[in-house]
Amino acid sequence: MQTILGAGGAIGTELARELRHYTDRVRLVGRKPVAVNPTDELFSADLTNAAQVERAVAGSDVVYLTVGYEYNRRVWRAKWPATMRNVLDACQKHQAKLVFFDNVYMYDRAYIAHMTEETPVRPTSKKGEIRAQIAQMLLSAAQSGQVQALIARSADFLGLKNSVLVETVYKNLSKGKRADWLANADKIHNWTNVLDAAKATALLGNTPDAYNQVWHLPTDKAPITGRQWVEMFAQEMHVAPRFRVVPLWLMSLLGLFVPVMRELREMAYQYSQDYFFDSSKFEKRFGYTPISAREGVRQIVTSGKQGAGN
């Protein structure tokens, strides 16, 4: 049995598909889980409830923690440490391996121009502090032998769900609007394709010697700027590459009326300087070539057209 905690998000759905290559028993856990594969087992649970998590994990060989809470630091502060504690305790009790799907918020902003698994963990945001806290909870439990666990870390998503790039560039252009780019469109920013992320996470979870480590998930290394991302989408969509840059002062002002802008404001440093995510460790270990940025854009546009035609 392999179990996904938080199965309804951007990564959970694709991960469920990938796990069918490794097991015929997949359990999807969430508040209102929906089957992805015909034989999926559905289990309703609140991950902040220890008893419910314990029951959700029971019988699992591998557990994947992929839940995505509301993008709000107060929600994160209230839910993430409790969730990680519950999951670690349940995995220890049932001797299940744990794969935690993580992001890069805990890295020192001075080093995001080239992030590797060795990049210093010195968060400079409230959200980053929370992510550093829960990652350390997992690493401490793994180092002490309480659980076998690993961290599968991703850059920002390129996918149809929960992707800032898709929301601010693709969807704006598809509505005849200008694309939006935060802070500085001439800085490099690479993105992890959700399909690569899911395939790699499943592979790591089923590779015994991958545990008790941090892994960067496969991400195309092309040094593409914000301006170039807009141009790629526009070219694929056959529209003009129109965009505006949303400066930091405007993000602060918009945050008074649009809550997500207020939350994004503290993470704007990821757009005001080069942001490059290096997944060489994974690629060398598994001989894996990530989906190219251009092919990822083509996938998004093609999927969007198919969705519009339904």
C-alpha cells in the first residue's frame, strides 16, 4: 500500500497516476478525495487530527505528504507543524517510509541564483521559517532513526493547477489581457514541470537508497527570464507577447484589496533576482532528462485548448 496525504492538489493527482507503476494499491487521503485510478482507495481525513492521520497511514508501506494548505502564513503556522508531527508519529508507529514534497522557501535568498541540496537554510520570510521548521522536524526524525524519510524538493510549479506562471501569464494572455510578471522580468526563473515532479517523487519513494536525503526534483536548466517566458507562451498561443511588470510597491498596494498579493509580497525576492534551481543530483543518479521549458509551455497551451473544447 502506498498512500498520498493531500491527494487532491497539483502534485497529488499526477503522483497517483505514477504510483500505479509501482503498486496496485494506492490510497488517496484528503478532506474529499476523488479517485484518479479505478482501484484507488479513498480515505477522508483532516491531517491536523492525529487520530485521523494515524488511521490513514495504517497499513502503508510508503507515505507521500503532498498537502497544500491555503497560501496564508497564519494558516501555515497553525497547520503545518501539527501536520508534520502527526505524520511522523503515524509513520513511526506503522513503520511506513515517508516522502515529503517540499519547496525552496527556506533557502537563504542570497543563494537562490543557484540552488542545490547544499544551499544554506536561512529563511528570510515568515513562510520560509515555517518550511524550515517542518523540514528540520523530518530530518531530525530520520537522523535519529525514528523513521525512514526523504525530502523531494521542487522549484515553483509549471502545471495547470497551483502555478503562479500559469495564472499570471497563460491565463491572462488567453483572456486577451497583458501577462503579469512580478518585480523584474529580466531575471532568470526556472520552473519544475508537474509531470516531472510526480514521476520523480514516485521513483524516489520506491528507491530504498534514496531515503534520509534531500533531493531536488528534475527541472530544466535553461536560463530563461520572465520576459522570455511570456514570449514563449505568446508564440505558442499565437498572440502578442504583451505584459506588465508588477513592482514591489504596487504589490503592497494591491495587497490591501487582494489577499494573495499580500502573501506574495514577502516572496517577491524570488522574482527581483535570478532564481535557478539545480537538479543535477537527481538527474545523474537516475539518468533523467527533464521536460524542456518549451515543451512544458506547449503542454500547458495544448491542455488548455482541450479543456476549453470540452
